Amino acid sequence: MSQTEPKPLLQVGRKSEIPLINRTDETKRKPLMCSRCGLCYTKHRTELADACVFVENRYEALEEKLHGRGRMPGTDEDMFGIFRQMYVTKMKQPLPGAQWTGMVTALGTLMLEKKLVDGVICVQAKPGTRFAPQPTLATTVEDLRASAGNKPCLSQNLSALEQAEKAGIKRLAFIGNGCQTHALRAIQHTLPFEKVYFIGLPCTDIVTYQKLTKFLNLISTSADTVVHMEFMPDYRVWMRHEDGHIERVGFFELPMDKMGSEVFPDSCMSCFDYTNSLSDLTIGYLGAPMPFQWVLVRTEEGQELFDLLRPHLEFGDIKQSGDHHRVVAAYIPMLDNPRKLPKWGAKLLNYVVRKRGLKGLEFARGTLTMKWARNLHFIRHKYGEHEDKLVPKFAKRVLKKHGM
């Protein structure tokens, strides 16, 4: 099947009528909150009703199947997902061309070199661009290393599934974000692979490639030379340029009002899985002090992958400071009454939170809770009749403590 446009949806698995499916010709009956995960570009789009988290989230059922239990209420599992071990770590020898130290790239490389898998679904950049995502089935170390670096855009990663099936791949690794992992876990039993390893990337709001380009032009002094970009736990966007220098812009100084009325897609505004809780191994920055990465080992397969990477890692301490409850309590009232700070006020606030704001695990807890509060507020205003389908129980438990 070509990846230009999917065929019209004639059948959607267990239901023929799904309220959250858009039935216009323009979107070819994709979900109203489509995150462009790529499933609709494969023959597996017939499983959409059972797979798409934005039609109906199935976290509880999928976690029960994966772990044999649900999350432990009142613990960090409510926010971070079920995990066995938590680490703060980085590569001893950073990989050339990697965004930070290259942990995900190194792990994919090792899996191919050790013949643990036959192929890795990852994302390269389209030729001639730095950030336009191009889902790729990497079967060589060279292909895998060419995917190094974050592409913070909506990406059709699951569109590479059919390529893997046609290539006769038996053991597969998948690198992707939470909505993609949810969909792949849901249909995993229907796929011909003997083994699938899930390497999860945390995901805190992404945009189309066109909007990312506009965003970089608005915030950077030299958008054309930006090679890596990330929202970092010091409350600033870091942009690494071709010459190696890093440009930093504070969160509260970002000109979001100039990005248009709909900066983030409805899918991101309805997501409750920033930590990629259904992966085997989550690797990201959210709960770690810079320049380390935050790693959550979730399954036996995740432990196998981490042990493969362990000899190449340097470990740091898990830290936390601040009180995310107090920060969230101040944030929630602003959902109905957003405030726009003057430029000097934004700079001052950025300085204060960088010095005295949440750090480490408290930064992760605060970030997740505020995102969830924003998203629940969004769903109640735009998709209120579907709240029970879209909001998982663990998110409701957390937000209930904050009066939502």
C-alpha cells in the first residue's frame, strides 16, 4: 500500500460505528484526534477501533496483560507507569551525531550487532531536512545510526510495519512514542513476528513538521543551523547548532501566541501517556538532572535490553526537590484564566523557576500532573461526552487529589 493516503475505512474491527471517528472525505475517516501514528497506512487499519488510544484508551487492560497486574494506586506508578527499576544514566562515551549521549541509538546498534533482532523500526530525517520524520526499517547498523537525534514531529512510525512483515523480519525492535506503543501492543497478537521489543520515548507535546519549522524560526537566532532541539528540565528549550554551541530560550518566553490558535494537535491535548508506559524500556530526560537520561525498566524484556546497554553506561543519583503539589495547585486555576506575562516578567519567572523550581522526580511529577490537568480540561470542554473513553483511571486518580 502506498503511503500517500489510506483507503477509506470500510470496517473498523469490533464496531462499525465509532463516535470518535471522523467520517469526512478529507480525513479518510481517521480518528478525530489523529496523532498520525501510521497504523492507518497499513492493512492493520481494520483494527483501528481496538488499537487507537484516541478512540478508546485501553491502558488498564493492556497493562494487566503485559504485567499481570494494574498500577499500584497512590505510588509513582500512577504517573510513571508500572516499572521494575529506575535509573539516571548516560553513555560513558557519547556517540557522534547523537542528540545528547546516544543511549537509544547505542541500544539499537547493539541489538543489531548481537543479532537480538533482525530489524529496528526507527525514524530518520527526510533527505534535505533535519527534522521531517521518515519512518524506517533499519536492518543495518548504518541505517540505525542514521536515525540518531530527536525529530519532535508527528511521525507515522507504524507505517513501517508492513515493510517489516514483507521483509520476513522475525525479531523486531520498535522505537516510538506512547500512542504508537499503545496501538502496537493492542494488535501485537495478530502480527507474524516471533518477538517485538518496545523501546519507549517520552513525549510531551509535538507538532507537525511545518509548525516545528515555524516555531524554530520564531525562537532561534539561526533556525537553519539548529541540528537538535529539546524541552529540558531547566525550564528552557535547548537548541544545538551546527557549530556545537547551544542556544537556550526559557519556557515562559516562548511566543506561543504567534504559532496560531492550534499549536498542538488534539491528540497531544488528549494524551495521558507521556512516559510511554506500555514500553519494555523508557529512555528520556524528564526525571533526570542534566546531562543524564531517565530510564524506566518495565518488563523482563526491558531488563534484557538494559543489561545489554549497562556496560556502556555511567550512572548518576536519582534526585528530587521542590513540591509539585503546590505548583499544580497554582497552575490549575489558570486553565480557565490564562495569563500573559510581559517580557520582563517572563524572563524573571524563568530565572526563578530555574533556580528554585521543581527538580528531578518532582519535575517529572509536576510536569505530568500539569499536562494531565490541561488535557482533562481540554477534553471536558471539547469532547466531554467521551471523557470515560479517553481518560484512563490512573489519571483520574491523580487529578482527583487536585480537585479535578
